[in-house]
Amino acid sequence: MRVYLPCLFVLLCGISLLVGARQMSGYQLITLSDDAWLTLTASRLPRLITVSLTGVGLSICGVILQHIVRNKFVEPATSGGLDAAKLGILVSLTLMPTAGAGSRMLAALLFCFAANVVFITIVRRIKFTNTVLIPVIGLMYGGMLSALAEFYAYRHNILQSMQGWLLGDFSKIVQGHYEIIYLILPVIVLTYLYAHRFTVLGMGEDIATSLGMNYLVTSTLGLMLVAITVSVTVIAVGAIPFVGLVIPNLVALYYGDNLTRTLPAVALSGASLLLACDIVGRLLLYPFEVPIGLTTACVGGILFMVLIVGRTQR
Amino acid sequence: MITVQDLHKTYGSRTVLSAVNLRFPSSQLTSLVGPNGAGKTTLLMMLARLLKPSRGDIRLDGSQVTGIPIDEYAKQVATLRQTPEFNLRLTVEELVAFGRFPYSRGRLTRHDHRVIDDALAFLSLTALRGAYLNELSGGQRQMAFLAMTIAQQTDYLLLDEPLNNLDIKHAVQIMQALRRLCDEQGRTVILVVHDINFAANYSDYIVAMKDGAVHCDGQVSDVITERRLSELYGLKFDIAHNERGYLCNYFKPSGNLE
Amino acid sequence: MTVKTRHTVWVAVVALALAFVFVRSGFDFEYVIPKRLERLATMVIGGICVAWSAITFQSLTGNRILTPAIMGYEAVYLLFQALLMLMLGTRSLMLLGEHGNAALSILLMLGYSWTLHRWLFRDDRDNVYFLLLVGLVLTMVITTFTQFVQLKMNPGEFSILMGYSQATFGNASATQLLYATLIVATICLAGLKSLPMLDVLLLGREQAISLGVDYRRCVQRQLLLIAALVAVSTSLLGPTAFMGIFVANTAYALAGTYRHQVTLPVGCAIAIALFILAQLLVEHLFNYKTTVGILVNLVCGAYFLSLMVRTRGTA
């Protein structure tokens, strides 16, 4: 299984490079004719990088959140993070319409971080964290933030375009418009460095403190990493639900919960899942695309159902 | 009398109960004892019809329990599980009144009120009847729930670890009340209990379970022996028996633990 | 709290109703007053649906922070409306007429809930939390689809769609109201008999079974009733997700007892009052710069958050 995963990933990368509206034969690829090179560098390669990084980033987000909240069903979509980012973008668009993507990302980041902090504070007061109640509350919390965004958007008449931000779509990825996604790289590095601490975090505040770890600092760091990833992905791509939910659970089934060991598997699986969904989305209605948000919703939803049903069988 | 024949319970490939054959004597107090994972609670839940057996049958006074309709069964068997975290604004009296549901479906008659009063008096809860449940201590709350099952006026009472998290005084009070229910009202009480001393001192009949099967069962004097209990729990027991009752000392066994 | 406070609530409702109908109407009995009465009737029926379904749902799930919307009923409705708008465009309004649309929506929501229950309640499984989890997933998936569909339509269609997706009171005609009243009245009368059973359900699954309640059948039946009520209110008003939480919890607080016989009527009164108040605010304070749906969701959403903080999630 350990060898299987990287091989799968590489294979999917290859397929991703070859699939697209513009026909590219293997011959063209190898000889790197001008046309092929342009398609490759301007569109395919950036897309591949974005998809992989998003997949990695989102699954890592999921795993961090799950350890902080100590609940298997939490991820940015079920903890209000995505909706908060949407609100942040909205506010920045209306308050500073001329600002660039950078400041929009900053606004999204701030809102996402604040929303996560509020959510965690609320959840910590809840007695039984190991139930389905948490993601349900998270979903409703996200719905409330959405309602706030709608209220705001309605007054400024950008309700419909706002819906557009929320649907993940990789077709916008083109060289020159995606570089912001590279911000996920430092997040990945930091998560790997702190993997052990996040695992301890997942055992609860009491155990973590008794083991000498500063619970508050570590969880704040975790939340910050999550906020960065979510805001970057929402700005660059849109919202992609379920990846952070399904991947950590699947990986934990096979590899357990020790992050230092499982982080590579989580990252690779996340990237592979998203690549697979992206390829399917590009092939299904060739040459048109199904937005990634839709494919992950379907695939992720089914996978998640299987997970729940399997879990409650026992 | 409740009889259990060839009862099995499996979850997928995991067998939790196998080949259980038992007869629970009527109007007596039976304790289910044994180490963790022995299947005691599973057995009790199947008697309560909260779980379906994978194989085998359970009979109540000769007829299969699966054939008895739910509301009829409620008039014959009452179950009390662990008291959940309670945040309903209920007074003790309102809780006990629920016990009359199988009979009056919410409309309390004068007879119902009398039964409720009797149940409260039986457990000396009359003074607390107007108090709210979340203002009571754990022990008092447990007594209130017991009063509810008493008001249900069933012949059989099933209790799952009723003494958990209770201080010693309330634990003794509950056991004494259960004993009186058998002696004075002729009810059959079956309970899962962890404390072997309470089981030894208050039961008539003991069923000892281990690893999903019946290890031994019989009158208290037959089961509460040093040999039997050591086999059951894997600990060395020192049992003292005088006219006051049994004392099982397993706290500081001599020699090494296996 | 007592009979007196309960009466006060109803008095407040009547006062609000009168204010709504008559204030600034110029006593125009030709047009303004009948229109307002229609809207009032919508609020009353909608209020009853929201309150009844929310309180019952909370009793079933044993938790005061939940609302039937998380089962996905409203998400299905929104998807249906979006699809309709996408495929038929504004012609859908003419093609189906408002009756057709409402009838189809209700049937769809009922069908959805029936399939859900059939699938979820087989194999001896009657764990309500499992139901919630599935509802959660389905809501997320369906909402994603709805967002996709909304993107594909032109802005004109989108704004019409928004009319359906936000709770408003002006949409229903007199005949629709009549049908809705009949449905709701039947449901409530049918539900009246099982009120004591709902009380017992408050004690939890195992205690209810021990007291002789056919738990599985009871839950199934109640969920169906809830689905029907949500269907009617959604097609009449639009989605009202968070309102149920606010109404239910205020009802418990005001009623002072657990008995559904008391909490249900009080809840209905509160819901109706909330609707009237929101409409008055939208008309006179906000000058239509926002809709009732958004306002209600906002206020009730904030209430939901504060509730979670206060009650530690186990209320």
C-alpha cells in the first residue's frame, strides 16, 4: 500500500497533463513542439500543480481540524470556514473594490481564522465532542455566516456572483493567475514539522497539557494554517467540500491516527482524489468541464456515506 | 418466570453471547455478575427487548417474548438503564408519572395518582416530589428513576448497573428497596451489578458470566465460593460469611496477580 | 409560568396581527386589507408549520439545537426550484402555475423523506443521530448542485429564483392558502393523539421502549409528519432554516413545562408573532432593503450561536 499510493499519484499526474480540450498526443509531448509546450506550461502544468496542492492542502486542513476538535467529521465545509472566507471576500469586495487578489485573500484569511476560533470556542464548551452533533452545528454555523453574507450581498446586488465564488472550478487556472496557490507549500512544511504535536492535540487538552504542550499556542497555530489554506484555495479555485472530510477518515482506517506516520499518505491521497475528480470532470462532458466542486460533492458524498454506513454497522 | 434458551448474539464475526441457557426464578432477586465484556448487559438488553438476539429464544411465563406486543410487554417488564445526563425540567413527581404511560397513555386517573404516591412513599421520596431532577444529587435522581419503574407496576424489573456513580449510602438504599420489592411485592428483579459484595448480600440467585457464556449459576451459597469467584475474575478471593452476610475480600490478594 | 403568561403571548400575537393589518392601510377594504389578510393567513399557517415541525423534531432527536432543515428537505426544494428555472426559464411560471409548482414541490419533498426513511430505517437501525449524519451529507451535496445550477442561469432568472429561495409572504394565492390550511389542519389533528407519546420520547429511546412505545414506528410517523409540515411551509413561504430553533427554545422557556400540549401552541404563537414582526420591520424600518427570510435567518442564526455558547451544546 505504501508503494501503491505514490505510483497512483504519478500516474494521475501523467493523465492530468494529457487530458484537456486541446488534443495532445504523446508524440507531441515528447518532442515538445511549440504548441504542446505552450499548452503544457500555460495551462496543464499550472493546473496540475494547483490541483495537487489544493488536494494536499485541503486534506491537511481536515486532519488538523479533526485533531483540534476531536471529532471525525469536521472539515472546513462543516465548521464554517468556507462560508467565513466567502464573507471575507464579500466584505473586501464591497469595502475595497480596487484592491487586488492579495488583499482579498487577506480579508478571507482574517474572517476564516476568526470564524474558526469562534467555532472552536463554542465546541470546547460542548460536552460530548465525539458525536455527529459537531459537524451538524458546524454546518448550521456556516449557514448562519452564509445568511450574513446574503444579507450583505443582497444590499449590494452581488448575490449571484457571490454564488460563483463558492463553487470550486479549476478551469480558471492559467499561468499568471494561480501563483497564489504556492502559499500552501509553507503550510505543508509547517504541518509536517508540527505533526507530532497535532497528534497529541487530538488526545485532548488535559493529556496535552500534562505532556507539557502549550495547548493554546499549538491549536492557534493549527487554526492559522487552516485559515491560510482555506482562504488561498477559495480565492484561487473556489470551495471544494468533502476532501478534508473523507481523506483523513479513509487514511485513518488503514494507517491509524499518528500524524507523523500518516501525513504523507493523507497528502498524497488528497492530491490523488482531487486529481481523479478533476480528470473525471474533464472527461465526462468532453470537451466541456464539470466543475470540481460538483465532482467532489458526488464522489466525496458517496465515499462519506459508505464510511458512515460501514462505521455504524458495528 | 423468564427462561432463556440457546441465546446467541453476534456482531459480524464477533460473538458476544453464545449458547446461554438460563431460568430466572420468579419473585427473587437475580444478579448478573462477571468481568467486563462478559455479555451481562447484552443479555439484559435482550431480555428488555432493546436488542434482538441472533439466535435462540426468550420466554416470559411460557410464551415467546417476540410475540408479545410492545405495550403489553411494558406492563410486564420495566427496564432501567444508566441515567442519562438529564436536562429536562421535570419534577420527581412528573417523572414518576411517566411510569403510568403503558396504562393510561398520558391521562392520569385517580388510581394512577395513588400508584404514584405509593411509589414515592416506598422510596421515601415524598418530600422531594416537587423538586426538579437537575437539582437533585446523582443518588436521589437514581431513586427517582427507580420510583418511575416501580410505578410501572410490572412483575419483572430489569436494571443495568444501577449502582454506578452512587455514594455508598444511596447504593445501600437502592439495594434495600430492590430487596423489599421482591419480598413485599413479589416482583422479580434482575440486575447487572459490578460490586460482587452487593450481589452476594442482596441476591437470591446469581448468574456469573465470562467471555460471552454462563460460567456458573445458582443460589448465592453455591456461587459465592472462593474457587468459583477466583475462576471467574482471575483474582484470589477471601470470603467471610457470618449471619450479617458475605464479605468478599479481593483487595489485597496474597501472591502474584496472573 | 402559567396560564397567565401563555395568554399574554396570544394577546401579543393578536395585537401584532391587528397592527399589521390596519396600520397605515388607510382602511382600504378593497385592496390593501384583503391583501394583508392573505399575507397574515400565510404567516399563521407558516408559523404553525415551522413551530410544530421544529418542536417535534427536537423532541425526536433529544437536542434543542437542531432543526428539520438539516435533514435536507429545504435543500431539495431549492434544488428543484433552481432546476425548474434553469430548464424552463421564466416560462416555468406559466407552465406550472403556482399550484403546480407548490404541489410538485410538496410531492418531491415527501418523496425524498420517504426514500430517506425507507433506506435508513431498515435493519433494525433506529439511531436518530445516524439519520442526522446522512441528512448532513445530503444537504451538502444537494446545496453544491444547487449552486452549480444557479451559476448557469441568467441574472433575470436568478432574481426570480431568489424570490422562491427567500421566505416571503406575498407568493401564495387564496386557493393555495386553502389547500395548505386543510393539509396543516389534518396533520395537526392527527398529531394531537400522539402528544403524550411525544412526551415519553423526551426520556430517550430506551426509556420510551421500556414504557411501551413502539419507538421505531413512532419516529417514522413523526418524521413523515414533520416532512409534510416542512414541505407545506417551504412551498408557501420559502426556506426558514434557523427559525425553528429560535421558536422552539423560546417556547420551552415561556411554557415552563415539557408537555407538548403546552409547548406546541406557545411555539405556534411565537412563530406567528415573529413573522409579523419581521414583516413589519422589513416594510417600515428597512424599507424593503432586505427580505423577511434574510432578516429572520440573521436574527435566529445569531440566537442559535448564543444558545450554543450558553447551553454547552447539550440542551
